[in-house]
Amino acid sequence: MAAKRNILLIAFLTVSFLIWQAWERDHAPKPKIENQLTEQIINNDSVSVNTTAKSITIKSDVLSLKVNTYGGDVQSAELLKYDQSLDSHTPFQLLTAKPDFVYIAESGLTGNDGPDNANKASRPLYQTQQDEYVLADGQNELRVPLTYVKDGITYTKVYTLKRGDYAIDVSYEINNQSAAPIEVAMYGQLKQTIDLPHDAVSEGGSGLGLSVFRGAAYSSSSTNYSKYSFDDIKDENLSIKTQTGWIAMLQHYFASAWIPTQDQENLLYTRATNNNTQATVGFRGEYTTIASGAQQTIKAKLWLGPELQNELQQTAQHLDLIVDYGWLWFLSQPLFHLLKLIQGFVSNWGVAIIIITFIVRGILFPLTRTQYRSLAKMKLLQPRLQALKERYGDDHKKVGQETMELYRQEKVNPLGGCLPVIIQMPIFLSLFYMLGNTVELRHAPFMLWINDLSAQDPYYILPLIMGLTMYLIQKMSPTTVTDPMQQKIMTFMPVIFTVFFLWFPSGLVVYYIVSNLFTIVQQRIIYWELEKKGLHERKKK
């Protein structure tokens, strides 16, 4: 098979795969609903203004939170180690409560005796001793209590932040000094406006196949990881009982997630509110009975931060799967760990991409060698194949017979280039998704004018270089394509791919440039070896 046809094959298979993947996202069966909610879902509006409420600030070395004392919900979260945009020196804001856009993390106690029960007219108004809490130098943990007392019951909602950690412990310490037992259950939910504001800036590239998912996700006892889009939430409320699991809201590079206690049965749910303009995903834990005079602590974890695989994995089982590597995650994850290991030595993510490209291509060398030897032999046989066509003219049957005899004599398999291409596709696709969804590449500089490997080349130089390398590969490779339409498609393939790559993240383009250069050198070496053996000088006997 000629290289030009291989390029068309790769393009066709890639596009077909991406179309199938998009169809799956839109038409995949929804999770079976195991039970319906038997209570009124908490629907208090924590964004509502309470005249006596206030907002307190909680700061660690990596997070800055704003917590509303009315309900004790997180209404703002800034990631202090990540800029909003390149060199802006403004922390990235994950959670916010603005008039035109809401993205908050709510939690409370529901049940007949829960202060956050939706049947009650209001939510608890917590009291705090300070308006600002800051993790001090040398301090590894910051504990912030919010207290609410009613009917002899003291509810203490505690946020615990740890140094360098994006996982927050959220607990309720309940002291029941009333005359009767009480029954409560903790819930946590993430609420977000479905439509982004007009001035929102998307992260990363948006080229062919590099779609960025924004929506909900969950994990349960029966499902390690599943997305649940905003459209899914509008169509059908999720309602799943599970012993383990979590719920999350995802976007490119960053996520929020509630991880309930894993030794109880939790209910995972979604709903759309405000005329389908807001989406909520949440959990509700088991009901706990607290006797009169007794104390009980109920807790969960809240993740607010970047999609860092190691940290996510340590926070909850399967939480690292929110790093969207698609169905090839089992290949992308080890490739990422290898990339991170290399970066630890070279201290440059762009150089690490170059090195991992050579490593991957080196591992695949036996396959690619078979492919390129077949292509090289096809190229060297082109003069003799052309001579057969001229000799037998319109006798296509004779031309076909003589061509197959020539292949047999020279031990050339015309399909020899196909199988290696198909086998290599999962590797290349896993690298594609890994490089396009790794937060470590966000705002990571390479060299010269490339200051952000997650963003497109501002001058489009790298995509043009990629297109040039693709053109050189095409010119070096033989072709047996005679159909004029296919020939035109082949001719314009480098141009088409160059246009796609204009919006790809620079890190991805660097990978493809290095991979193409590797291909060019490899082809030249194989051609030289075969020419040295004199294959092109042998005549049919």
C-alpha cells in the first residue's frame, strides 16, 4: 500500500473514530435509574441575599475560598498556583457567584431534623469568630469552624484545608442536647449555570477531535466513571444508590467534586432548575440517628482544583479518570507518567514531548520498519510497474497478473503498510488525547515564541512546519492511486491537516512535527538500504 493511501487511510480512520465517539456521547444509553428520590430534593438558593449573612475568606497556600455564612456554602474558589490567563498574575477562579453565572459548592444536613431541609423556610445562619482565616507559615492544616445553634442542638460545620492539597475536608459535628433523638443526612452538591457568559474564554485548542467536555460526571459501585452532560440532566434526572463513588463538575483542566463517606449507601442525583438554565449534581448520604445527649460527626471531601492525576487518585478511587483521555485512558495514563518522569529530568515539557516521541517511535520501530520497507519497495518498483502498464496497455487482466508476479518475485506485500498503521493508531490517539488534556502543559513554556504548550501557536509557524513535513513525506512516498479524485485529495491532504492544526495546542503540534521528522529520516535510511541492495536494478526474468 502506498504511503499516500496510508495517509488517506489514517485520516479516514481517525475522522471515523472521532465521529463515532461524538455519536456515542450524544446517543449512548443513559444509566438505568435504580430508585426515585423519596424526599423533596434540597432546592434552597444559597446565592440568595440574606441581610445578616456575611462572606468569610479561607486561605491555604493553594486555595482562596469565599464561604457564605448563610448555609455555609463555597461561593468562590480561586486557585492560587494557576493564573486566569497566561502571565495575568490573577488567580484562576473555579467557583463564582455572579448575577450572570453561578458555579458553587453547596452542602448541608437534610432530613426531618436537618437545618437545611428544603421544607424549612430558610437555611442555617452560621456564626464565626473571624472574617478571614489564613494558613500560617509552618502550619500544615487550617481548621475553620462555623457554628449554628437551635433548639438545644449545636451544629458545627468545619472546613479543613491542608498545605498543598486541593481536597478539603467538610464535616458536621453535631451535639444533640435536645430532649429527643434527631435524624439527619448530609448532602453535597455542585450547581452551575448551563450557558457560559458571553465574555468567557475557552481553554486549550478546539481543532479536529479535541472537543472539551463541560458538564457533570459520577462514579458508582457499578460504574467506575461516566459523564453526564447538561443535556442528559435536562432530559432525565440521575438517581443511583451506591456504596462507593463521587460526583463532579468538569471543564478543561479543572474540576470540582464531592466525595462522600465510602462506608455507607449514598444517593447520587442530578436535576435541572430555573427553567433548565442551571444544572445540579449531588449526593445524599445515609440518615443518621443521634440520641439525646449524644454527639456525632458526619463528613465528606470536596475537591476544588486542577486535574492532577496523582493527587486525584489519592483522594478517591477512580477520581483520576476525570482527566479526559477517552476510552484509551489505559494507554494515555502510563504515557503521561512517562512524560512527567522525563520532564523531571529535563525541566521543560516541550523537550519532554520531543523525547517521549522518540521513545514511542523507537518502541514501534519494528512495526514501522515493516511498513516503510514495504513502502520503499513499492517506490523502487514503480519504474517496472509503469513499464508493465506501457507494455500491456489496456489489458488490465494481464497487467494485474504480471504485477502480482512481480510482487511475488521481489517479496513485496502491497498491503504490508496497512496493518502497522492500524496497530499504531491507538498509540497515536492516546498521545493525542494525553497531550491535549494534561493540565501540566497549561501555561508551560517551551522555547522562543512558544510560551504556552496548551495554546495554539500565535504566529502559526509550528502548524506550517508540520504541513511542510507532511508534504515531504507525501513526496517521498510512492503511490499507485490512479483515480483523479483520489489524487486531488492526496495532494490537498497536507493543506487540510495544516488548517486543522492551526488551532491545535502547540504541544500537540510539536509532537507531530517530531514524529514526521522521525518518519522522514526513517524512510531515507530504509530507501538507502534497499537501493544499496540493488533492488531497483533487478530485472524480471
